[in-house]
Amino acid sequence: MESGGKAPSGPPKDKEAKAKPAVVQQHPKLLMAARKGHWTPLNVLMGNSGAGATPPAVHAVPPGGLINIVIDDEQADVVDNSATTITLDVELNNVLHVVASSGDGDEFLESARGIYCTAKHLLDARNKKGDTPFHCAARAGMLKMVTHLICLAKAEGGDDRVKAALRKQNEQGETALHAALRLSDKETVRAMVHELWVADPELTRFPLASGTSPLYLAVSLGREDIAEGLHEQDPGLSYSGPNGQNVLHVAVLRSTSMTKNLLKWNNHLSKQGEQTNGSTPLHLAASCGFLETVKCLLDAEESLAYQCDNKGSFPIHEAVKEKQVSVVCTLLKICPDCAQLRDAEGKTFLHVAAKQGYAKLFPPVLQVLLQEKQMFAAIMNMQDDDGNTGLHLAVEAGILETVCFLLWDKEVMLNLSNNERETALDLSQRMRTPGVLFGLVCDLTP
């Protein structure tokens, strides 16, 4: 929360955005002066040529508003602000947005100060995307301009005024810090992040509830040094990501070293599932075959192998679906009994592999399972909710090699019937898959 008990400003509300049409008053001379940072013509065009001139009626534009471009062929040299809101382009940028994003030389800084002194509320004004001048300056990499705008806000209302401005979020729920993190030049990123942090040490905590945090963004962009710096500056920073993810969900897809750091900072992240499907970071790492990351997660919390997603799938199921043999074997070695875990359809990892006809999985997996002989027999004969064993599903898939692997051990029961009262042999006779029926008949022959 901001000082003074006020809630931080989040993304603009839809009701506000649709309150009234936004009128774009085309004024090429004003736009040109703003783009070039020429304060003298800017001051004249804004109607402030004389001492004590009345400040122009420039107001914030509701983001996403309807656009009505007014063109006056006999345009006056001074903008008439009495009836319309000044926005200079279809992005609904006002004059301070334009100056802030166009440069940060002395002439631009002077122009920004002059505009601010004329209309202080423009510092908080939003364009079509909900960006304030802070967003625009940060996105353009204008470090001096960001610093200058911070100084202007601080002179007006101290630290509280600065925090109120910096914590404003655009339509994507992002602050100026997010915009700075996307810059390509690393040195500029570091300098701007530091400047923003000095101005508001808790800016890394926004957005507060959900959405893409600065830490998530830094990790997703592969900027580990920046991510480490953000945590060092504020250990209480937000770990949130989009769609109910947290930063560990993206870290496992990017870097094992970053994954290790995050587990040290906040081990609880490993247990959080995505909002949409309940997948944990281990589900993602297992499905992608990132073996070292899988080991890292299991070292931190072995129980992750026993946490399912919203469909009842465990990490071992996801590894089989994506044919990640090394991950499946690792999960079985570290957590042997996860071989018996069932998904929402009652299927073990073996059912999933057999249904896919994934023959290459069986040689290494069978070697691991044979170390637990008693469990091996139980797994081979497990039936899913439809009564099918792995052998039933292998026959249905029609891959002879898979069937042969399952018939390799005499513990496999060939006379088990599914809910349709069919044994694997019955199923093969009905489907008449070449070679499969022959293999089953041979195995049944004394």
C-alpha cells in the first residue's frame, strides 16, 4: 500500500475508459515541437506566450476511448484547448508523453519542466494503452528524463507523490519498472532500475495481487543478474506471474541456476500450481526434459513428485506424454512408488506409455522397475477406470514392440478382463493388428 492509506493505482477500469470519446486534435506544429524538445514554440503553441497566461485545459484521456480526429485546414498558430482534450496522435499521447519519449537532452528536460509547471496533472495522464509519461520515458530508455520526472514529482509532493506516480499501472498491469526491464542495453537497464528503486524501494512488489511481477519479467527475459539485483534490493518483492503462475514456473524453463536461487529465496514457490491447469514447476520441467532442473526441484522438495495438476496428472505422467525417458527413469529412481500414481482416469505412467505405443520407454524403465520386483508385478497388472491394463492399451495402440516388452515378464496376467469383458487377446482378435495377435497366442501356448 502507498503511504497515506491510498491503494496503488492499477490498470484503468473499463468504465472509465468508456466514459467519453477521446478527441484527437491534430496539430502538426505542436507535435513537431514536442518531438524536437523545442520549449519556446511549445510554450507559445500551448497559449502561454504572455506572462501570467492561463494554463491550457489539457486533461487525461481515458485509455481505449473512441477516437475522433479533428482536422482544421486553416489551423491557428495557437491551440484552442477550450473544447477538446489535447492528444497529438491516435495513441492518445499528450504533449508530455511525446516529450518524455523523444529525448533526454537539456532541451527536452526544459520542455518537460515547462509543460509540468503549466499542467501538473499531465504527469499522471494515461494514453490509449494506459501509459503515463513515466512509462513512455522508461520504455524509450530516457534515463535522464525518468530522473527529471521523479524530481518534478518529488518537488511537488515528496516521496508520497513520487510513489503514487511510479506505481501507476498501464492496461497490462505494468509499471515503468517493467518498461525499463525490456530495454536491450544492459547498462541502461541497470541504471534505470537503480534510479527507480531509489525513488521507490518497494516498486518491485507491484502489481500486488496477481499479474507479471518485475522479477518474473526479468527471469523470463534471461536477465539473471538483474533478477538477483531486484531480490537483493527488496527481499519482499513479488514473485507473481501471469495466469496464476509464479516466477519459478518460468525459471525452470530458462535456467537451473536461477531455479536454485529461487528455491533458496522462497521454497514454497515449488508447490504452487498454475491457476489454469494446476501444473507445478516440476510438471513443466519434467515435460520439457530438463533433467538437472528436475533433480534440483526434487532435492528441494521430494513430495513434488506426488502433487498432481487439475486433471490428476502427476509429473511422471507429463514426462511420459512428452517422451522424456531420462526424466521418467530419474523420477522412478528417486521416488519408486510414484510408478503407482494414477491420473483422473485411473491410469499409471505405464498405461500412458502403452496407449501412446511408446516402445523406447520400456527397456530403461523396466530395468529400473525390476529393482522392485514385487512392485513391478503390481504395476504391470494395474487396471485403469475402464478396466484396461497396460497390455490392453498396448494392443489397442497396435505397436508390436510395446506388446512384446509387456509380455517379457511372466508376472503379467493375460486373462484380466476390462469393463467390456475383453482380455488383451480378445481385443487383439477384434482389432486384428498384424503380429500382435500372433504374439499373444504364442505367449499363451504352453
